Amino acid sequence: MMDTAATASDHRPLLRSLFDAAVAAAQPALCLPPPLLKYLAAHPPMGRVVVIGAGKASAAMARALEDCWPSDLQGRLSGLVVTRYGYAVPCQHIEIVEAAHPVPDAAGLQATERVRALVTGLGADDLVIALVSGGGSSLLVAPGPGLTLADKQAVNAALLQSGASITEMNGVRRHLSAVKGGRLAAACHPAKVLTLLISDVPGDNPMDIASGPTVADPTTCADALAIIQRYGIALPAAVGKLLQSAQGESVKPGDLRLAGTQTITITAPQMALEAAAQVARAAGITPYILGDSLEGEARDIGKALAGIARQVAVHGQPFATPCVLLSGGETTVTLRDNGAEQPRGRGGRNVECLLSVALALDGLPGIHALAADTDGVDGAEEVAGAFITPTTLARAWAQGINPRTSLDRHDGHGFFAALGDAVITGPTLTNVNDFRAIVVA
């Protein structure tokens, strides 16, 4: 959505084309077939083929798999994947189930029980193909020994509000689950397991994508407890008991049950940024990728990005203008309670980061920016992100909106919706994390 103030010098159309290119480059239909067909050529399946998976992109991955599946193997294909509500894609042989994200629900619990049943009792000639993408941590939910779904929901909600990084959150989740941290792959033994990953985490570490259900986990329950203590998270009694016991340990490297597994990352944030960079070059503007794994408090990352953009605009350092600064990764938002007078608004890490950029730039001419989540959902809102322009703050004040108050209330979505600068995509059917682009003209 764009406001009526857009002019010929408005770079929002360019910014949106960069974002669209990043999302398109991460579509399963594009990036899944080559590695899958290469694997099948080298390892022709001799027995059953069971497809399982979880994540915001898992249904689209299942559809891409079916579309390229060799005709001579059609009769062997079956399975079930779990995706977020609204992200289902119709498939012929693979059942699609929807569940809640980012806090798990009963539908996810039931679907996970069915996934575990599908891989139980397989033989050495059978093949399990696991389709894993971001969001799988809440969609693939099976509480560890002694835990309930309510326990998992409580810890998940607390982690999301704590300011912990995605790596830290998934480090805890792996030790509270009966499927994460390699346990799902262990349940498939002695069948072979091929995991196809779409990375949504800084560093692209497979054990952090959906909390690593099919890969070994070198971290321990003690590591998980240290994260809990670091952020002062209150634990249900059963969770604390599990983390202090050996029952909470995940499947470690060298476990023989994982000997027949192979993991392939089919797309990642860097690939999406490179696709956006190509579009920028074609438009005659030089792109610079600042990093694909920027982490930290969203408002702090926003200040840092604004500082770089200001240096470019004012001093031509370290880049000459015009240029576009691209970055990815996953920021965090620590929710602050400002009392009844300033209740929390409609937050989201991308819009929080972007509002921080706008405040730091304070209307500096020639700078336009976009920040959005490539899955189409920033926070809990069905809104991907937003734009800023040099007039953003002035237009807000003209409507009686205090930008600083909006930031303090974590009300980025409310702020940008009022200005008509929200970026709305609907379900993108993929997820390679946050995307940020700043044009300095």
C-alpha cells in the first residue's frame, strides 16, 4: 500500500521489487527440484518413500516435490507435513495439515503424533524425506517426558517476549521435545533420511532450523538452563525437572541412528539477498549486502543501519550514491511494559526496526527503506512489513501520531498502517527470514 504522496523520486516501487525478487528466489518450486532429483539419481529408493515435514514453507515444498517426482516412483509416495494456518497448498499424495504459529496448539500436537506414527517401523530399504523450514519449531510439537502442551505453550510464549535470539530459543526447545534435536530422525531408523531445508536462521545451522528434528544436537540441558536463567524466564515445575534430568538430552553427534541421514539446505537468506541485488543492478543502482545474519534488538539494529545510511548520504562513505544497502537475519524485540497509559500495540520486529531507522534519520532527504519478513507475517500480524520515506515522521505528526510513543509501545504495525505504508503480501509460502533494503539516492 502506498500513500498519495508518492512522487517520481519515490523509491518504494524499487524497494518492493527487491523484496519480491528475494521472496521469488526462495520459492520451493525453484530451489527444491535440483537437489532432490540429484539425490534420487544417486540413491534410487528401493522401498517405501514417506514424506514428512513442518514449517511455513513445508506445504509448498511438498507440492514442489510432487511436481518433479519421477513417474516411475509415483506409487511409492505418501506422507504428511504440517504448515501454518493459511499456508496450505493442495497436494495429491502428501497430506497437508495446518496448525498454529508461533505458539503451538492441539492441531500441531495431533499432527506430530501422526508424523511419528508414519515413520515408526520403517525398514532399511525405506526412505524418509523431511521437508523442514522456519516455523517448524511450533508446528512440530511433541512435549518431552512429563510435559504437557500447556507447558510448551508457556515456555514458548515466555521465550518470544524475552528478547532471546532464535538460536537461544531453539536451544531451549530442543530439550523440551520428543521430536526436536535429532529425535525424529532417530525414530526413522533404520530407514534412510533425506532432509531438505529452507533456512530462516542466522548462520544457516541445520540444528537451529525448526529446532533440528532430523540432525544431531551437541548442546545440552545445562545449556538450555543457562539460557532460561540468562533471561529470567519462570519455568513450569515439570519443565525445570526435565531440564535437570538426563531425559531431556537430545540426540548427539555420532549417534548410530543418524548414520543414514543426509541434510541439504536448498535455499537461505544469502541467496535471497543476491537475487535482490541482481534486480537493483538491472535498475541502475549499486547494491551492497551488509550481511545475511544480523542479530540483536530490533531498535538497536535500526539505529546502526540508519547510521550507515547517514554516512553514505552525507559523506559518500563507505559507498558512493546512489546505492541500496541490503541485509537479512533475525532481530529480536524485548517487550517492555510501559503501564496502562501506554499499552502494547501491534508489534513486529521488522516494523520496530524500521521505525527506529526513521527516528534516527529524522527526515534526512534521499533515503527510502523497506523492512519485511519473507514469510509475509511480521510478528503476529498478517502484514509483512513497511516502507519509510523522508516524509514518514512529518506525515505521522500531521496525523497526531507520536513516532517515539509508537516505538515505545511496540506499535509499528499501527504506526505504518495509519500512514498507508504497510507492505501486505499474504502467505508467501516460503521463509528466509527478515529482508531489509535502504536506498540512498
